[in-house]
Amino acid sequence: MSADRRNGGAVPVSLRGLAKRFGSVQALKPLDLDIAGGELIAFLGPSGCGKTTTLLLIAGIYRADEGEIWFGDRRVDGLHPRDRDVGMVFQSYALYPHLTLFENIAFPLRLKKVPNDEVKRRVEHIAEVLGIAEQLHRRPSQVSGGQQQRAAIARAQVKEPSILLLDEPLSNLDAKIRLQARGEIRRLQKELGVTSILVTHDQSEALAMADRVAVFSDGQLRQFATPDELYARPADAFVASFVGFPPMNLFEGEVRGGEFLTDGLRVPVPRSWPEGRARLGIRPEHVRLEGDVEGEMVGFEPQGREFLVNVRVGARQLQVLTTARPPDTSTLRLSFPPDHLHLFDEEGARLDV
Amino acid sequence: MPLRPRGWWLILLVLAAITLPIVVGYLWIVIGSFNTRVHGITPVGEWTLENWRFLGERVGRRPPIWTALLNTLLFAGGVSLLVVTVSAMAAYAISRLSFPGRGWFLGLVLVLHAFPAVSLLIASYYVLRVLGLFDSLVGVVLVMTSFMMPFGIWLLKGFFDGISWEMEMAALVDGASRWRIFRTIALPLVRPGLFALAVFTFLVAWGEFILPYTFIVSGRTWTLSIYLQSMLGDFERADYGLVAAVGLFYILPAVAVFLVGQRYLLDMYFGGSKG
């Protein structure tokens, strides 16, 4: 079975109208999502946005109020977690402190009554792949955080599940190891070809690791797209402000007569744009430090390779990211290239223009 | 080096003064059991092993001391085992499972915990009579167990509450059932709590007098507490040397259990397991 999967038999995941309520709180509004077999998907959003709820619904820890979960042609939303064939890595790793790493990793196999010699072979193999073969006789408290994290991945992966679920697996690691672990998880996932879902609140993690990213807020899926697409064409103002760092500059105002007007800031826009109330967005890295709009520099942060400049135009403030050191004057001249402007309606939905 | 608060010797002095009467009591027992006559705690008679004759022979019409010792061991051990087993299951359910009436049950346990069990003596008597368990060790064990359960449940619930939810979720995803999680994950993690409760209930049951005294009549089911009491309240004149020796004999196993189990008892009062 697992051999089939490696030959391109990875299991797709399909969520149909999935919803969850806790008391009067709608934790997840009806969600439709299709994940291709072998993909690594990130669920991205601020805390309390529904991403972990969705993950636990898929794992079978929570029971859905509405909707269906399909793993390939198998409907699993009525099944006990043990019958779903998923592996999961938790933020705290959730290793069993009274067992050695070997017994921790072996635990899922023991529950499946796998014969002893095969347990030994499989545990040692996965430990070898993850570089913790030397630590197998130790207890979780006797190894480093990075090794605990790998043991947790090994435990999730040792039964070769259809789906691998990762709940903030990197957030308890030191910044230095975290970058390295990112690459390792991605490499392992590609090698195993297992369909994977990564929950994270860290956008750089999501963008760097995932094939596609699902952005959540307030229990709702905002956009499900490739990292490039999220950056280039955010589906709404929330995604626009959440993805990308520093965040996109967003202004509320009005489109009229080929201009976007807001409190003292006038931005020329194509005449073809629909007139009326709207929101205009432009990323800090796309604002140019030459042009007709006059602004006052109110802040300046060197960031190594780049400079982050805070500029006040009229009553509005915006951020500009530039590789060239800005002129040493308090007055700056800006322009907003029309190609890089994003237009959203009053509710925040993207307007394609 | 441990930190000594200012005026520590004063504190020590006060504590020593408070403890002194108890220490004197123990001293009396030790000295009295090896001497023919004692004034206060001053031995005035001859040193002797005569007071320990109960080890080899029956005293009056009482059962052999070894019968009473065995009964006490069975009683305390049985109560300890039952309280730990049943409380563990109940506490896990209260801590981790949701079922109808959970909050209500939790409140009831708390109320029962504060309830003076002695006021149920007569009711318990009738229950035991109906069940045919009056004057049997099993009967007293059951009554004592039920009186101690609320405490056991509360104690172990605290320990179970300390196990992270993620660990339980991990075990579920790994393929374990709740019963399996209870046995292989949760129980080993609260082991300090189980040991503490086992030691504590054993000691309480070891010293229990009222319940065996009320529900046991026949000499062959006597426990040590009844045996000791029989030497004080009888028609014959109390033989204080004998009382001291039996008292010392009664204390020693409890001291041994305490010495072995004290680190778990400390855990109990700090109420939690470290992962």
C-alpha cells in the first residue's frame, strides 16, 4: 500500500462544506478545499482564525458539525482518528515522557500489532533518515528540542500515513534551527510524497515551504493559492495586509476622474477603474522614491540590505522599502506605479481591473 | 546550602516546644515496652522482654497478634488498592471525558469529601447487614474505601488535569483508544499520584479504629487497632508494659511504609507530576 503511494499514489484530500461550532462561537465557517495528492499545503492565519480547528477536524480529534472530509475516495469524517490513517506532529511535540524515543516512535506500530522485528526495522530506518538513530534509547527530556521535534515527526511518519498533519511544528525551535528544520521537513515530505498540511501563523514559513497556502481569518478561508499568487494578487484586503512583510499600504478613499483620493493623498490611477468608494493598496517595495507626490519622511530604519522609510503624505502614513539610500532631506517625492496598485471594494474584496 | 531565615533558632525552639509532648509519648512507648515499671518516662523497674510475650502466645482470650496483624495488612492493603484503582478510573473520566452530569458529579464528590463519614455509621451497618457482609473484613474494606474515594478522586483528578491535551490527541492519532490511553499513557504519567494515594490510604486505613470496631465482632477478624483497644478498656487492670509493646508493634509497619513512601507523599502535597 505504501509502495503504491510512493509511485504517485498519494492521497488527495477534499473538504466539502466543513463547519465547526463551539457553543455560540462559529470556529469554522463552511469550508470547501481540495488538496492534490502529495501536495504540501499551509494553513496560515492569526491565532483563533480556524486553522488549527480545521486541522483537528481532519485528524478526527474534533467532530464536524457539518460537511464531509474525503481522503481520496474514502469518506472519513465519521471515523475514529485511528481509522483515518493520519500522522500528526504537535507544537509541543507531545512525546510520551515516560517512554524512550524508540518506544515513542514505535507506539503507533505497537497499536497496529506490527511484529517486533518489523517495528525495530521501521523505527530504526525512520530514525536514520531523520538523524536521531543515536538517541533512540534516550527519553524525550534527555535530548535537545530539535531532536524532540524530529522524534515527533518520526512518530507521525513511521506508520506511513496517507496524510501528514503538522501543527506549528517549528515554533518551539530556536530561530537558527528553525530555518534548517524548514528545509528538512520540506525535503522529507517531497521524498515521502505524502500529502501534508502545515498549520502556521508565520507567513515566511508558509510561503517558503508550501506548494499552496490557505489563508484563514475569523473562521473563514480567505484565499487558497500559490505563494506567488498570494503575493501578486491577494483576494482581499485581509490577505493583502497579512501576507508580505512589511505589510501592504492600504488606504480607504474614493476613485474619481482617474485619481484615487484620500485625505490629502492623490494617486493617479487608470481611467478605466470604476468610480466610487474603494480601498487602494500598494506594497512598500513597489513605491518609487521619485515622482509627483510630495511626502514628509517621519521615520527611517536601515535593515541591512534595504531601508524602510515611513512617509507622511497629507494625513496618511505609508511605508516604503527601498534598496537605494533615500535622500537626506525631510521632503520626499513619491510615485505609485499603476502596475503594482491593488484595488479592493469597500468590503475589502479584490476588484480586478 | 539551604537558606536560613533570620531568627531560625527561635522558630526551631517554638516548633520543638509544640512537638515535645508527642515525642515524649513515643519515648514512653519505647521505654515502657522494655521495662517492668515506669514513672513518667523514667524507667524504675528492670529491663525485660516480658512485655513482648504477646508475640509468642495468646493474651487472655484475644486472638493471636499475628492474626490481627494479617487482618490489618489485608484491611489497609485492600483499601489502598481499591481506592487507588477506582479513584484512578473515576478521576480520569472526570478530568478527561465529557458525559452527562459531569459537573453535578464533580460537585457531589466535593460535598462527600467534606461530609463527616462517621454520621453514616448506622446506615452503613444496615447496608452491610443486608449484603451479609457484617463482621467480615470485605465489608469494612468496602465501607472504608467508599469513605476515602472522594479524597482519592479529587487528588488524582488534579494529577490527570496536568497531562497536556496534545499528548492525549497524539495518542488518539497514533491509533489508541481512550481505554488504551488511560492505561499506557495517562496512568504511567500520574504514577507519583498513584503511589502517594496508595501510601496515604494505607496509612489512614492502618490507623483506622472506628470502622473495624463497629463492623467487626469476631476475634478472628480483629485488626490491631481493636486488639490494642481491648487492652485498655477491659475488665482486667491495664498492663501498661504490654500496651506499650503492642503499641510499638502496631506503629512499626506504619513507620516503615512512611519511610519508603514519604517522597510520594511530598509529591501529593505539591500536587502534580513533572513531565
